Amino acid sequence: QVQLQESGPGLVKPSGTLSLTCAVFGASLNNTNWWIWVRQAPGMGLEWIGQIYHRGSTNYNPSLKSRVTISLNKSRNEFSLNLNSVTAADSAVYYCARGEYYDLLIGFSYHFDVWGRGTLVTVSS
Amino acid sequence: QSVLTQPPSVSAAPGQRVTISCSGSSSNIGSNFVAWYQHFPGTAPKLLIYDDDKRPSGIPDRFSGSKSGTSATLGITGLQTGDEADYYCGTWDNSLSGGGVFGGGTKVTVL
């Protein structure tokens, strides 16, 4: 059974960098999956942050692209999220997920079949 | 403002059927497959439907998905109190400003 577990500081100062790690259990980052970060601000819906493929290629939310980096650590079977220049608007529950993303010729199949439980990050001084 | 549009809430009595709509555009729902997620606050979201109408193993057939044009629908029959949760649609957006996109979420209330 595949499990994902987020970890990282629960409090980050404004203008600082939010850094989170997602540990993957029961699956290898070398699998042909995409590894995803999603967040949910208080009272809001889900927001896609970005993704990384096992070969290292990435896609980011255009609204966050200038501030976000997603990376792999295959030796630890983890992937990470770095979001810099944070403000209170970046306070949210952050989820990692495993994604399936493939071309069925009549459109892309894109869905997340395994999720972590999420970790709350608050941006405050 | 979410890229995909869902009603904020729907409600029905136990045993009844509810449907949740998800409206998008030609660059997302109109071009790609739709997934649906069930989310109980404080827990990990769960994949309910993928590729418009497919259920992962373990998801009961009370949950169904369909799509027409640039809109998708999640149906829940035989509504149970345990179905009271937030439901999100999601897909890929092909536009230059695209990527993964979600709806704003729909709260299902069992009366």
C-alpha cells in the first residue's frame, strides 16, 4: 500500500521560504508517475501548486511559478517543495500526492490516486 | 476564483440522489478527462472517479461520473450520512496559463 507523508515547519516568517518534504512509502520515485503538491487555504478550495516527473521535468502553477521549486531526492525516496517570499496568503494545508498523467490520444488523463494527510503551514511573524 | 465552476453546496435526504456539476472550457474539460475527489476536512482527499467515469478499486458504484462537452457531473445515489463531505472536480488545462486545475468544491449535506 502506497503512503505519502508530508513534513516540515508549521510556522514560517513573512518573506521567508516555505520548505516541505513528502516521504513516499510503498512506491519508488523511479516509477512512471508524477509527484504533486496541492494546497488548501482556510475556507478555500484546492489549489494545484505543481508537479515533478521521475525524470525531473516539472510544471508549475503560473501564479506561483516565480516562487516555487519542486525537486526529487531519489536516494531518500522523497520529493520537496520550496516556496520563497511567502506572505500570509500562503498559509494553508499543503498536500503531496501521486499523479497519473498520460496521453490517451483523445485527451490527457490526469488524476491523483494517493494523497498525504496534509500539513498546516502558517505564515506569521 | 477557480478555473472550474462547481455549486458551493447541494443537499438531499438519506437514500436520495444528488448530482454535482463541474463546468469548464475547451482547454480543460473539453479536451481532457475529469477526475473527482472526496475530501473530509483534516484528512487526505480520496480519488472517487477518474477518466470521466471510471471508479478506482474499492469505490462503490453509488458514485458515478459523466461528461458532456465542457461540463462534467458527479452523481451519488443512495445518499448516506457518511457521504457528507466536500467534493472537487479536477483535470489538466492545455492553455499557456494552464496546468492542473480544480473546481472550487461542493459541500454535500445529508438532511
